Amino acid sequence: MPRLFHTPPKYRRHKSTQQAIVEFGGKRIYLGPYGSAKSHERYQQASRSTRLSHDIDR
């Protein structure tokens, strides 16, 4: 089954470093300590910028 690209990547925890990470287009982005307000803010920024660049490419 093909991967559905319209679902946003998950905010998740890197177990060994306890960092929040997200992967966009095969690139892993470290967001900061898992569960912190700063990491959630960075996730929103990364998601927003990726969505904008993806819309421009179309």
C-alpha cells in the first residue's frame, strides 16, 4: 500500500537521547527535550514551513 503523504509526520521521542524528533522528507529534525513547550513550538514551525514549501512545489 502506498504511503499517504497528506498525513503529517508524528512528533516522537528518540529513546537514547530523550529528544523530540520528526522526519520530513527523509530528514530527521531534532526539536529539543521531548515534551517541552519549546519542542512543540519547533514542531509547529517545521510543519508549517514544510507545508508551505510543499505547496509551492506543486
